[in-house]
Amino acid sequence: MSTDKTTILIVEDEPAISELVSFTLRSAGWSTFSVGTTAEAWEYLQRRSPQLILLDWMLPDQSGLRFLSRIRSDRNFNEIPVIMLTAKSMEEDKIAGLDHGADDYVTKPFSPRELTARIKAMLRRKSPEHAQSSLMIANVYLDPVSCSVKVDDIKIEIGHAEYKLLKFFMAHPERVFSRSQLLDKVWGDHVVIEERTVDVHVLRLRKVLRNAEGLIKTIRSVGYMLSEK
Ligand code: CA
């Protein structure tokens, strides 16, 4: 399903490199969106939430490093993994990038294989809900391989949306998410749904969880969280 696809934002002003990177990532199964300036990247971030950003160092309107600082100081975007693409191989530049909040860097010229491997490793580390490992919290067990959920060792019937919501909550326990964050992260941002829809799915989720329903907490005027406390 396209809404489940991981999207990577490519910020790179050299068309040849941008095309090569985009082709490489699409071949690996990801969706991509390419822009050539930080202004376009910023504009994109207002509308969509990519799972990862590939950011060139030298860009026409602002350096990648400045843009990185801007992302990292904004609470809406500060958790998006960023990999810097850089022609610079000087050690101090790499350190500067990491100091400004880059999660990793790839030095040009890079092989498509290396880039793909780095991105995979980053997504595994940063977006556990994209990983295929089983999750267990209290008496709830979720197996992403068979898309099944057990409560007290008994398999339960669960709808697709409730399953995705539960998987997201279990991958990020003890953290509060607003309705709009849940819409972005669970349903994907290409879908137009009202925030009230989240409430409906949370209600349904609690219902199917039976005696484990108390795990899903309502945080008044903020949103929801999964908590054992
Ligand atoms: Ca450049």
C-alpha cells in the first residue's frame, strides 16, 4: 500500500546526483521526493513528514549545515533522521555535521549500495515501527511478520488501522502523541482524515484489547500514549 511506503526527502542541487540517488532509493523500494534548495525542502516539510532526509552540504540558497540546524531546532522536525551528503572528506567537516545534529554522513562519490545500506541501518535504528521484530508490552504481544496480536496468549481479531496504531504505540511506549502526529505517523500524510478519526480508532483498539485496554491512555488536551503506569 502506497501510504505505508517510507518516503525519503532528497535535498541536492546537482541534477545528475539527485537523479542517481532517487533512482537508487526507488529501486530499493522507497518513495522519494527531490528538491534543489533548502527553501523548497522547508516548504515540503510543512506539508509532509518524510522518514529520512538526505541533505547535501553545498546548496545554492543556504548551506546544508545551516538548514540542519534549523530542522534540529524545530520540535516538529527534530527527530527526522538526517544523512548528510558531502563532497568534503575533511575530518573537521564531518565532525561539524555531526555536531549540528546529522545522524550520519556519506562522502561523494558513494556507491548506490553503500548509500542503501546506510539508509537501511538508520531506519532500523530510528524508526523501530519499520523494523520487523516482535513487540511485547504487559500481556500484549504483537508479531509484525504474521500481523497478529495476542492478549494473554490468545489471538485477537484486530482491524488494519487498529493494528497499525497499536504497533506504533508499542514501538514508542511512554510517549505522548497528538492526534495530528498519529495521523502523520500511522496513516501517512497523503491521506486526508479528520483528527476525530483517531479517536474512533483508539476506541476500537481499546475494545479489542479487552483487559489490556488500560494501556492506551488519554492525555487530556494533548493526545494519547501507551503506558504501563
Ligand atoms: Ca551541491
